[in-house]
Amino acid sequence: MNACFRTQDGDVSEEQGWWHRAAPRGALRALALLGSLLTALLLASAAPASAHAALRGSDPADGAVLKSSPGSVTLTFTESVGLLADSFRVYDPTNHRVTTGDAEHGPAGADTARITFPKKLATGTFTVAWRVVSADSHPVSGALTFSVGKPSATTAAVPTGPDENPATGSLYDIGRYVAYLAVALLTGGVAFMALCRPPDTAPLRKPVRTAWWTLLAATLFLFVLRSPYEEGTSPATALDLAALGRTATGRPGLVLLARVALLAITAGLYALLVRGREHRLRPPSRPFLVTAAVLAVALALTWATAEHASAGIQVPLAMTSSVLHLLAMSLWLGGLTALLTTLHRATAAPLPAAVVTRFSRVAFASVTVLVVTGVYQSWRGLGSWQALTDTTYGRLLLVKLAAVTLLLAAASQSRRWTARLVSTPAAATARDRVPQTVGAPPRETPPAEAEPAPTPDHRALRRSVLAEVAVGVAVLVVTTILTGTLPGRAAAEAADSGTATATAGGIPAASVAMVPFDVGTPNGHGKVQITLDPGRVGDNSVQAVVFGPDDGISAVPELRLSFTLAAQKIGPLPAGLTDRGGYWAADSVNLPIAGEWTMNLTVRVSDLDQVTVTHRIRIAG
């Protein structure tokens, strides 16, 4: 092998060709191939759906009263769902579990879940508790009731708690926060070393290694907790071998394992980068940068395929946007941390202005990408302006927008200090100390010349960058919370589908509403399940079942219900409910016009205690 390599300036030293010996093209091709393969596998695992599964409908419908026993229960969701070993639990009126077949997808596809009954069900009210995993890897659960023959008193409690075990959910969220922070510090730190090329990378090596180990530990932690998180069990079940086996064969678990493999490849590439910097090589070779870019994209895909981008409208575009958003955030926040570390360590000599200028360009490009992808993701997640204030997702997005505005203000201040730093005489001196020709020996400084002390501009830049990092961490925390929040578009879709009708055993399904009440006395609270059949213009039958504080059916001395359509100045129209022994009903209530009606419900629990509550329900045409 020749000792020199040809460049535009002629032959350079053997040192300049180090990348080609320490990182031969064959090794770089192998690393790039592995990264590309994992990238393709991660892309293939994304499927169109709407972020966070929401129950679109059920057969039998929630609250339906059937003439005969159904042969099965089928749930239809707004996206494809994954089934668990215990996705369904059905309880009879005496709170005994009903024997069912295994959970499976229905004939309509992966957005359905179904169980069958091997025997006919007796008369009475049955409770169905369900739990599935949405396409964006978040578990969702709920419950519904239906009655065979007529409603009855039941001791089965309808689950109203969270979708996850609080301890498991908290630990899993912590793992996600740590993973997001670690990938930002790892990606941004390595990119700062490779693209901004500070003269001394020693202060950055320990933070980068720490970020790598932290991300590896967080990924393994999430893998171990995945099964308890999906099944809503305690962290104590995390090390069950059967549970780990289920995680290893599920899509979220495979994505986490792919992240571990990518981290192993990244470690090898980082070792090459550090060795190259030790040999005072200036720019890494193009094959090295391409390989690093492939690995960075593949690593970002392990988040995109397990979050909102993998489900919903425009999945390919959303996945691309999510990957670019995460990479831009990592380059900016991780690069800021690397710059702050370098500025803090540069006490004997100021950091060359060329390094700060290179990062300023990278940061500007990152901010541009963040703004463009952020606007798209906001539109995709919200679906309407109203969702910006009416949904948790929208309100969190407003908080993130405020934090990003502060971040941009801090970044603008940093750019001003960078411009001043570049224009100062000290910056020119620092530039003179940087070799002007790649591969050429650095210019010597006279021995008597002392290193200049950090200038006021350097100190101001350090403070400005520190402010950027602090606000950036806050933005990262809000972003992590957003990835676990039901998007406004999906929330609106779930709300719209809540009054949709279906067919249950040939009987038109009803519009069902659950109306909470509280009279303000001990045990004076509960909810009333109101079933309006068929929930359309014209005559409707009404059934109302009162549930007490223990979620069991409760008897009350009086229940009054009326309907008002304020937009058309119609009503109130009294329903005339009568006690039918365990539930209240009216055989015919005429609702003449389609629209959003207001139900006024009065619940009296004793001679003195009563309360009136309102609830809106949509009547179809």
C-alpha cells in the first residue's frame, strides 16, 4: 500500500490516509449493510393505523339488550391491534368468569378482536373487560356490558381504572425519558465530533460513552418491562421467562432488540472516529459519514416505528418526518451539550471560532428541519383547530410551542454571540492556530506566546448555550409525554364513533351514554348508563341502568330524563321513565330532528338528596 494519498494539494502524509487503513472500505460497507438491513426491517414493521387504538364499536353494542344469547363478542377499533393472552374477560351477573374461546382477530381484519362462547349464556347482564395493544405500542383497555333477555342486577364491577399498573407505567415512562435524552446526547455528541471537529475531543469521549451505556441500559430496561406494561401487571412479573419470550416475538420487543443491535454497530463506528481524532485527522472520509448517517437513521426508526408515526394517516410521510424530527432534535440538543462541555473545558485557551461557526450552521439546519416537521406532525396529530384547546394532546402541544419559542430565542442569542466571537481579534488568532491545509502540519506558535484567556464573548456564549440546553431538556420531556398521549385526531375519531350504530344479532344497536353523578353525600355518587334505541330521528326506546360507587347496579327511588335541542328551540321533552325492577325505561320517546341533543338527568338517591346533570348525545337522521 502506498504511504501517501493524492489530494487536490498533491501528496499528503501517511497520517492523512489513516481512515482508509483503520476503517477499510469493506468494513464500512459491512457496517452500512447491517444498518440498512435493520432500517428496512424497521420500515417493514410500520403499518397504517390511527395513533392509539380507540374502540369504534362492538357487537353486541355496549348496553344492548339482546333477545337471545350471542355466539361471540367482536370489538372494532380505529386501528390494527395486538392481542394478549388475556385480552378478554367476561363475567356473568354473579361475577363468575364465563368460559370463552381464545382471543382472535375477526374476519374483518387486524382492527378487530373477537371471542366466542362455546355455550349459550343465561339471562341477565354480562360484563366484558378487554385489553389490547395499539399499533403504536400503547396498551388500551376498557369494558362494556350487554344483557340477554333483560338487564339484571350484577356484582361484576366494570373496570374504570387506568390502562396500566401505576408502578409499571411510571417506571416505563422513566425508561422512555432516559432513552430519549441518551439518544440525543449520543447522536449529537458524535456528530459534533465528526462535523464540527473541535481540536481536542477528549472532554467529549466520556459523555458520549456514558450516553451509549445509558441508552443501552434504558433499552434493556424497557424490554424487560414491556410485558408487564402491556398486560397491566406489576413490575414483579417482569423477569418471568414466558413474559420475556412473548416480548421477544412481539413487534415492540423486536424493535427494542434491533436498537440493541444498532448500538453494538454504533460502538464500533465510534471507536473508529476516536482513533481517527487521535491521529489528528481532520474530516472523516465520505464512506464513514455515509455509514454513520445510515446508522443514525436506523436508530431513529426504532422510535418512529413504535410511536404515533407508525399509525394513522400518511404513514410513510409521517415516518420520514418523525425520523428527521428526532435526528434534528438530537443534533441540536446533543450538539449544544457537546458545545457547552467543550466551552466549559476550554479554560486555558478559547475554543476556535471555526468550531463554533460549524456548529452554528448545523444548528440552523436542525432548527429549520424541526420547524417544518413539527408543523406537519402537529397538523397530523390534531386534525382540527378545536383540538388544540379541547384535547390533552393539543394543550401539551401548546406548552411545547411555548418552550420551543423560548428555545429559538436562546438560539438567536447564541448566534449573535457566535457572530461577535468570529469577528473578534481573538477569534482570528484562534483560526490561525488551526491548520489551513488538510493533512499539513499545524503552524507553530512562538514558545513565549501565552494562550489567551477566555474572552467575555466566550463566557457569554457559554451562558447562552447553557440556557439553550436547559430549555431543550424541557422540550424533550414534553415531547416524550406527547408520544404517550392520544392525539387530537384520534380522540375526535373515537368521540365520533362513540354514538355510531352497529348490528348485534340482527337487532339495531343503540346509542349509549354513561352519565356520572354526585349528590355530594357519602356513597352518593355513581353513573347512569342510558341506552337510546335506535338513536335516530323518530321513536326511540330508552333504558337507564344506575351504577353505584362500587360499580354494581344500584336502586334509586326516582330517575327523571328529558331531551332538549337548544339550536331548534325544542324541548324539554320528558322521557317518562318508569322503574322496571333493576333498571328504568320508557317505551317511546319521539325525537323529531337530527342533531346534538342535551339530556337532562335527575337522580334522587334519598328523600332529600338529588342532583341534576346534563349530557350531550347525537341523534342521527
